[in-house]
Amino acid sequence: MSKQFIRLYHNLFFDEIKQHTLEYGALSGMCSKCKEISVRLEAESCPKCGTPFKYIAFQNIREHLPKMARLLGERSGIQFVDYQDFKRIEGEQKARSILG
């Protein structure tokens, strides 16, 4: 039997996730709490604000699938967040704060 990545849906507090997420693009990441850019994937916490990364949201998940297995081996507590879900909820919260 082989292990595979499969999406699971959890009902979680978005604010907690947002405070501890590394948003990762093609070459580098950004801390979703303080917006520090050029954060390395290997970083366990933000170099600017010191927030520990509990979650990683990859912009292009297929491109980073091989890295995910390696990361789980190195950091067993890390969880992966769907980037599109993350950005959609973030946008909804921003709209609510503006529109009331």
C-alpha cells in the first residue's frame, strides 16, 4: 500500500490559519501575517515577525508535489492548505471588513 496526498476538508478558524501560513509561489514564499517576501520554503518561522509556520499554501500544487513529501519527512507537524480556498476566504473577509 502506498501513501498518497488527498484533500480533506476541516471546519477551522481562518484567522488562526492565516496567522501561521507560508504562501509559496514558484521560487519563494510570503508570510501571510506580516507579508514578508522572499521567505524560503525550508523556513520554520518568519524571518521578520518570528511567527511559526504551521501551514503552507502552494500557488501551484502540482509543481510542488515532490517537495510536499520531503517537507512532511522533515517537519511532521506541517499541514498543506489549498491556495485557492485560502485566497477566496481572505478576499471574502476583506470585502466584509470594507462593506461592513
